[in-house]
Amino acid sequence: MGNAWLAEVGTDPLTRAREIGRAHSAFVSTHALSGVDAVRPVVAQSWLRSADARVEQAGDAPVTLVDEDLSGYRSRHPLASVIGLLRQLVGTVAEEGEHLMAVSDADGRLMWVEGHPVARARAERMNFVEGALWDEEHAGTNAPGTALALDHEVQIFATEHFRPAVQAWTCSAAPIHDPATGRPLGVVDITGDDGVANPLSLALVRAAARAAESELARRPSGLWLPGAGPPRLSALGRDEGLLRLDGRDVRLHRRHTEIMVLLMLSPDGMTGDQLASALYDGPANSTTLRVELTRLRRLIGDRLASRPYRLVGAGGADFLDVVSALRADDLRRALGGYHGPLLPNSEAPGVVEQRNWLHTRLCAAVLACTDPDLVRGWADRHGFDDLRVWEWLERIAAYPSTHRTIAEERCRQLRTEYGLPHRRNIHATSPKLT
């Protein structure tokens, strides 16, 4: 039996690439693994993860750090202390073979891309550049991303890549671990043409990763802990969350945001079954949930604990600020922090319940408020079609006033739209509120 992590292409790489390419085309059309027997299981499973993450065939890996932000980030990263060693072991080989050496962090973000100038110019056309995210979620099947997803060295050959733009390349990558915790710090990768599809390139990156770990073990005081510092999540009025982490903004996809929201609302933690029920509308796939949690843990590190799943030392969130203000009867602060519904397009049952509860609480507070400015602010931004709010503003606003005039006109519009009878003007008889 061959090495499952190695792309065994035989004596005719072109024929092998075409064979895998036909299987890839079939998979892209059906998202089913039937008919892809020619593909290694490690690659087929990566294609499934890429499809589940909705990686677009024609998309590009996003660049999230540039210039001074990139320089500052990688200078603080522990792999900066071993980049010289990696250059000696891998960079020299890549340069001589007209290939590239790449080193990423644990999120799949490329921190260094070095090697032959012609290869670098070609790689730039597919955003294989410093600062770009090449994890499976953003770039599909590729050696750095798949090595991180599986925490194992792996070689990806030509048409085994998920995106067609990357299928002219072959790459081998191996994860580098924090010797103190065992957690991945990143990967070292060699990328080039079909010549990389051999056992030596995979052995090279594996040996380089082990050498880097040995060097890091000598410098325990310099280790960097991803997720250090209190994170802050913004999820109101957004389809995807924005996590402020270690002085940088990390854009989370919707599922990770949903998990963060649910765990922030459950400080005592949730079992796997509880979390799955709150996330999925219907039977949940436990394997899918574990994959999502693994990916999220790579972003926030040990702040995501298990048994039960919970956030350790969790920071703040915009929706928690609104909840806190409501509990303190501070409607002005609550409305000021409410930027829209919680993940408005999420269908996760737990998020839907929290979104509806928060909106209901705010509406109830507004309908008990006698400050026309606050009521008008809510009506304009979040209650434009809510007849109850406009009628309440009509009642509490002074006469004559702009608030009163606008409220009366909006009430007439809504009553007409809803087919309700119009009321007589109430400004002369409205009771005074005490």
C-alpha cells in the first residue's frame, strides 16, 4: 500500500493529471464522491470540505494583511525566530529548483513567500502572496491548507487542487507545532511544477518542520499564544461576524460567528448535542460540527475549550452590550449600541431565538419610553413599518412638533397600507403623560 499523504503520479504525470481532472469536474458538478475512485481519499475528503465551505471555483484567496500590518504581525510570530533555519533547509532548494518556499501561520495566512522570481510572478496571479489566506475554507484543497486541516504533512498534485487556477502547481507542506502545547503554529511549504510531486519534497518539508520545532523548544519564553487578549465580537446588523483579536480584525464566516454567539450566551458551556441543536435546523452531522470547531479553535486558540464546549475568558460583544443596557434600564445606551438584528440572515435556531428575543425586548422598552427623540430614532431605523411605534410617538410627541407631524403622516400611510380604518386627529384630546 502506498503513502496516502504522497501524490503518486507514476511515470506519466500529464496522464495522471488528466485522470484526476476528469474526477474533479465530475465532483464539481455533483458534489458527490461517486465516480472519483481515481482520487486519493485524503484529497476527496478535502474536496468535500471545500464544497461545504462554499469555496468558489473562480475565486481568489483573500489578502488580509499588507505592508506595515503584515510586517508587524510576522515579526511578533514565533516562526520569525526560525525563518532563517527554514530558508536554509527549504528556501535554498526552492530557489535552485525554480520553486517557492512559503511559511504560513496557523490560520493558513502566508507570512513569507520566497523563491525563484519567475515562480513568484506566476504565483502572484493566483494570490499566492504574503498576507493571503490559504486555508481550505478560503482557498480550497491545497497543501498548506490541507496540512493544517488534517494536522499532517501532505502533498497535493496538480488537478488535486480544488480551484482550477491552482492546478498548474504541485506543493508539499508540513505543520510546525508549538513544542510546549502541541498546537500548530503554521506550516512550511514548497510549491512548484510537477517536479515537486516526489517523496523527497514531502520528506524535506517534514524534516524542516521537525527542525524548526526543535529550535523553538530551546526558546520557550518566546512562544506566542494565538487568542491572547480579550476578543470582541461584532454581530449586530452583519451577515458575518467581525472579531477583534490581538489588535487585528478577523472576519468570521457565518457558522463560526453563530458558534461564538451561542457560546457567549452560555458561559457555563454547551454539550455537543446542545450546540448542534442550536446550530442546525434538523439532524446535525457531528463530524461537520467537529470540523467547524477545529477551524474556529485555530482562530482563537485555547479560548475555545471542550467538555463542555465553552469560551474561556471570553471578551465582549455588541449584542451583549445591548442586553446589559436593557437589564440596567438604560434605553439610550441600548439603542445606541443596536446596529441591527443579530446575524439577520442566520437560520440557526439558537440565534433566531436570541435575535427575536432581543428585538422584542427593545420594542417593549421603546413602547414604554416617553422620550420622543429615542422613540423617533428607533422608528426611523428599526420600526419604520411598525404601526404601534408610530402611534406611540404620535401620542407622546408635543403638539405642534416635527415628531408629531411625521408620526401622524406615517400612521396614515401604514393604516392605508394595512387596510385599517383611519383615526381622527388626536392632538387636541391626547392625555398628558406624567
